[in-house]
Amino acid sequence: MTRLQNPEYPIGRNLFKGQNILLTAAAGAGIGFATAKRFLEEGANVFISDVNEARLDKAIESLRELNLGTIEGCICNVTEDADIDVMFALALEKFGSLNAVINNAGLGGESSLESMTNENWDLVMDVTLKGAMKMMRAAIPILKISEGVIVNNASVLGWRAQAGQSHYAAAKAGVMALTRCVALETVNDGIRINAVAPSLAMNPHLSKTSSAELIADLSSKEAFGRGAEPWEVANVILFLASDLSSYMTGEVISVSSQRA
């Protein structure tokens, strides 16, 4: 079997020239940062947020060094309504309008249900599911004006079983259901809402929530014999945010090479 070990990084095609994008949890080295970078490479202006100020400042500095579109950002905890309101207000102050909102914030971990505390369960639900709900609720009146797009970051665990992931899987399944239902509520406003469901995206922080053995096992189950590069997931997020997916709403796309 031929396995794609070193995929070529895409060339920008100005898919989002002149558009303004808001993206949560974009600091660090994961899907959020890769997505912010890809939007800039495709001609967009990008407003990013994160809960870690030092990490956010470093991300903004790094993205500005690309000398592409405008990059702005602020601290935001997506579980806090006040933080979300301030973030949207700042983004509109900087850009005037928003064309897409990307809900990337999420929190995982590994724990059997038997040993899971209420606090562990609630934290994952609050960040991953309730955070997505609050972001969507705040974004809808803004995106009605631009007839914009929301893209949520779900997970294949919303469909597939994995031991130790009951809280995260339940939260991501909720994100999928939220995507489908709210898409129908907003379709007459010209808003499209879809979600991406990655299987395994490699980044340096993955080891904080998963053991090396688990990561190796999950990688071996992928058809390419590896996890996705974060920018490979970002490419699908960009597709869902672009006019290329104009007939799609309420859909969840798996970014996975797992064997059938």
C-alpha cells in the first residue's frame, strides 16, 4: 500500500481575499493556528483568540511575520459570555464585519467513566459543547448581516467509540447535533453552518491528553499510517467556510483515513 508520508503544503489561491474571519483557540501548534495561517495565505484578515495570553501573543507575532492579511486577537474563555461579547466587539471594531466564525475551542482528556469526577465531566462539556453553543449564539446576529458561515470543530469520536473518551465523545456528538439543528434555524438568514470531524491530527501538545502508546495505535489504524498534519484539517475547514461548499449546511465532514 502506498502511504502519503510527506504531503505537499498547499499554495494560496486567494479564496478569501478581502474576507474577515474570527477563529477561537488559535494559539499553539494545533489545528487552530494552522487554520489561521491558511486563512491568511488565502487572502483573509483574521481575528484569533485563546485563553493563554503569552501563547496568544506569540501566535499573533508569528502570523504577522507572514506579512499577509491583517491579524488581530484577544484573550477569550469561550465558557464566559462576557469574554465572547468583548471578542466579537473587538473583531467588529477592527474589521467592520465578519464573513466566517470558526469554533475551534475544545478540551479533552482520558478517563474511564467509573473514575471520572463531576468536575472533569463538566469542564469538558462547558468548553467543548457549551462553548460552541455560546459562540454560535453570539455569532448569528452578526453573520445575518454578511450572510456568513460558521464552521465547528467536532471529532470522529462523535460517531466512533473509544475507551476513556466518554466525556469528550459525548461533547463532540453534541457539537454535531448542534450544527445540524442550528443550520436549519438559520438557513433562511443566509447563514451556513457545518462541522469538521478530525480523527487524529498530530501536534506537540497531543501527548498531554494521550499516551504515546495510544497515539501510535491510533496512527496505525489510519490508511496512510500516520495522523493528519494540522493544516490538512485546516484545508477542510477552509473548504467549508468558502463558496466552494455553497450547497452544504448542517453537514459534518470526517477528516480521516481510517480503514472502512
